[in-house]
Amino acid sequence: MKSDEEIMEILEAYDLTGSYRAAAELAGCDHHTVRRYVLLRGTGVDPTVRADRPKMIDEFMPKIEELVERSGGRIGGDVVHKKLRAMGFTGTDRTTRRAVAAAKKSYRAGNRRVHRPWIVEPGLWMQWDWGFGPKVDGRQTQLWCAWLAWSRFRVVIPTFDKTLPTIAACLDTTFRQFGGVPTYCLTDNEKTVTVDHVARVAVRNPDILPIGRHYGTVMRTCMPADPQSKGGTEATVRIAKRDLVPTEVNLRVAYSAFADLEVACAEFTAEVNGRLHRETRQVPAQMLAEERLRLHLVPEQPYVGVFGETRKVGKDSTVSVGSVRYSVPHALIDSKVWVRFHGDELVVAAVIDGMVTEIARHQRSTPGNPRIRDEHYPDTARGQRTPKPVNAAEAAFLAIGPGAAQWLMEAAAQGVTRIRFKMAEAVTLAKLRGNQAVDRALGTAALAGRFAEHDLMAILDYQSAREPDIPSRASETHSLQPGTSAWAQLGR
């Protein structure tokens, strides 16, 4: 079988000599071969095209095409070969695999799905999706990943759930970080957004529509298996999980608290928005400044219709839900909060700095068993009173430093007598020796429980005679071992 170059050389030799034998000598082939290619060219047939020869598998090709069509192009060559062997095919499996590959190629060419490129406009589209975050204290977290399709500006927010109130809070936070609201919000077909499909038409969840109307945006859902509408957010989720979830690849340590995960998400958002984007070759944070001109204004008040029932925080910094008292941070006393149950947990939310924020989360309890957390109250509310002066003498003593306040609290707890006289003595010593030295001596006296008449002076003299903060250490010239002279009198 001659190659295309060899055939062209044979024809060129014949055109030059006009003789089959002379052309054969020049081309290095038989003169019958020259004659065959010259006659093919003379009849208008391309001499470089090989004529198809009948194959053993040709009569089985209709069956192969049928099997490929029925399986949607997924059937394997070994399965087809077994079926053909049962029908009388005696060829090898290699011949069958080649025929199946050709049939699959023809099937895909006729059933290929064509995607139209998505040309985005500034201020028009925002996308969001969810991804599994790291576990914090044994609880699975979720990562809210949103981005503006034109500027590629991203926002990543950690949450504990994907409920509708959480979506409303994440949308509000995202819009405020964007500095505006886009025209459309595109997301996946989850139950919080799409409740059903009728004739391949997505039926929107009626509970999410008021959120869109409040912010002046339209909720849209992606087409299934559409890379043009889903690829952007899926890439954002993949990158966020790669950098934020502790794995053997990024060597990130586990998060000890949810606040640490929030800090990590904020640092990740600042990093990806401040570096050059691979596709646009621009910095997303700089492009956002231009896209903000096309965004709608964010409402002053966030949407709170889905955050549950409203409650007023009482003077004891608690709210009552189902005849059970649940504590909230004391800074919210006399303010309005929203409470809702999510599974076995009570979630309390409030508007802080213009954004809806989760402020407390408690396990569901029963009447008579309140849920109170110490971190929701100041020290004074937990029985730990701090000294406050009511006259000039007390103010002068407490002005010495924190050691003075510690001495006063310990002395009062132990019922020390003549406290006021000893406080006045400490003020006098502070004028002579300095506040720093006397404050250190008072702190040492409080720790050691020494509150006698001359204990403060003795501690002060001892500390002033030694170099501060230098402990005693054994050396060649100094030993920490006590002396043995007392043993010499033993038995006398």
C-alpha cells in the first residue's frame, strides 16, 4: 500500500516521462502500479483514497448501532462482543471494540449537547452555592459561597445549617459586602429555592420570593448539568473547600472555635479578591468598584420575616420561649430579637450593625430547666464584684494598681481587721517607694495570704533587695540546698 506522498511521486514521474516503464524506474516501483494510478486519475477518482474492502463485521453493524443507541452510548465492547458471538460472529474482540468505538463516535456526533457561551453584564448576575465546611467541636459546618459573575468578586460565609433564615442572613451580608444588589440571583435547585419541577419547569419556593422582593432581585435556578450557569459557583466552592477545610494537602490545623473559622473565611475572601483573576486578568476588588455603579441600593433594614418569632430581651438578659428562659448577651437588654427552633436547637438572631446576626444557640429545654450561659453576663452579674471607690482614701489606694484591688478582695474575704488603716499605710509607702513596687508587694501579699501589720513592709523590703524577675538558680558559687549546721546539735 502506497502512501499519499509515494502516489504523488509516481504520477509526477509519469507526467515527466510519459511512459509507464520509465516512470516506474524513476519512482522505484512496478510499471503496472504506475498504470493503475494513472488510470484512476484519468477516470476522475482520487488515487490517494483507499477503496473500502468488505469486512467480516459489516453485516453485524446494524446490531451494534442498535445496541449503542439503546444504551445511550454507554455499552462496552466486551458486552457487544458476547452478543455478536451468540449471533454467529467469528471475529476477534479487537474487531468488535473498533466497530463499537466507531459507532459510539457517530452516536455522540449526532447527540452532542451544544452550550451557548454565557456573556455576563456588570450588575446583572450573582450566583451562590453551598459546600461542606470543616467540623467545629464535632459539628458539621456549611460554607456559603457567592460571587458576582462579571467582576468575579467572591464572598465566603460559614454557617451551621442551610435553612431559609440562614439564606436570608447570608444574602443580606453578601449584598452589603458587594455594596449593592444585582438584578438576578442564580443558584442550584435546592428545596429552599425550588420545591418541584413540572414539565421541566422549576416551581419556586413561595417562602423565598418575599426575600427577593425586599431586596429588589429575582431568584433564578440553574439548568441541570449546565456548565455555563453552574461552573462559576462550583469552582468557587471547590477553591474555598481546598483552602479552608483542613486536609493533608493544605496542612491546615483543625478549628478550635467557630470564630476561628469566620476569621479564616474573611482572610480567604480578602486574598482571592485581591489577586489577579486568571480569566479576566484583572483584580476582582478593583472591578467591583466599577460594577457597584450598576448595582441596586441595599435596603437600610435587613429582611427578618423568616427569622421566627420576635421576643424582647428582659432585664435578666433572657428571652422566654415555650415557658423556658434562654440567655442572650447582656448588651441586648430591652432590644428585640428573633427566635426559631432548628431541630433540637433554639437559634436567636438580632440586627447588629445593620446586619442580621446569630447571637446565641441553645439546646431545646423544658419548663423549669432554663438555659443560661456565663459568657452572656458581665463579671458583676456572676457574683464577682470589682472594687469601686466611694471616697478619696479608697480611690488613692485603688489607684496604686491591680495588685491593690486584688489585696482588698482577698483581705475582705478573709475578714482581716483594720483594713482601712493598712490601706492608708500602703498609700504612704507608695508615695515613698513608688506605685509599681508597692502594687507588686500588695499582689504578692494577696497571693501568699499575708495581711498582718508589718507584712507589706517586709515583702517590700525583700523584693527591693533582690533583682526583680530573676529567680534563684544553683551554680558553682551558690547552692539551693539548705545548710546542715542544725544536725550538728542533734543528740547533745
